[in-house]
Amino acid sequence: MPSPIFRLRLVLLVCGILALCAGTIGCGSSSSIAFAHVRADGTLDTANSQNVVSMAGGNGLYCFKLSFKPKAAVATIADDPTAPDQGLGFIETAVPPTPMFTCSTIPTPDAVVATMKETSTGGGQSSGGHAFYVQFAN
């Protein structure tokens, strides 16, 4: 049976996707969609990803080159019991990314995802190594 945290993350992801659909993007329209599953070790799960040309990065910062220029992104941290040091985590997306968020092999990414973990309760954050799911739309 899925853990309550997994169910909450799934609900948040579905709500994010529905929010994209309700906005100006519109599900079922001719807009482009891309999605990715990134494992906790920083590798792209190609079997569960679509329209991702390439991905680079690690240590909490991931750059994406997509088959189109996205205007919106929704991401959620995945429950990965094989990943070390999982705990309270944060995730953010940048579409389009600012110039300071780049990866050496993708100097002009279409989108960036950053994961962080809280180092102590109320004590700040550091780069994370969380698995995550992300969806991009234009």
C-alpha cells in the first residue's frame, strides 16, 4: 500500500497538471507536452520520459533541453526508498531559466529543476539528491 506521503505527492502532481490544463495552456489543445522522471542518482528514466532531448546536471540542479520551448512546468519530489538521505525536500522549476542556472553540457537549457533538502528543522537548505517527476508545457 502506498505511503501517505507518496499519495500526497501524487495528488499534488495531479493538481498541478489540472492547473496547467485549466489555465491558458489548455489540455487537449495543440500545445506541446514533455515529462521526465529523474532518479535519485541523477539519471533520466528514459522509459518514463517523453520529448526530453537531453538532461544534464546533478547534485540538485538539472538542466533540460526539450523538443520545444516550454512556458510552464510542474514538478514533484518522488518517493524513492533506494535513495540515501531522503527527508524533507523542496523542488523548484525555472522556465525559462536565468543565465546563472546552467549546466556545463547544456549551456542554454530550455528549463531547469532544482531540488533541495532541509539540513535541520528551520535550519536552511542544501542541494538535494531527490528523485522527481516534472511536466513541461507550452
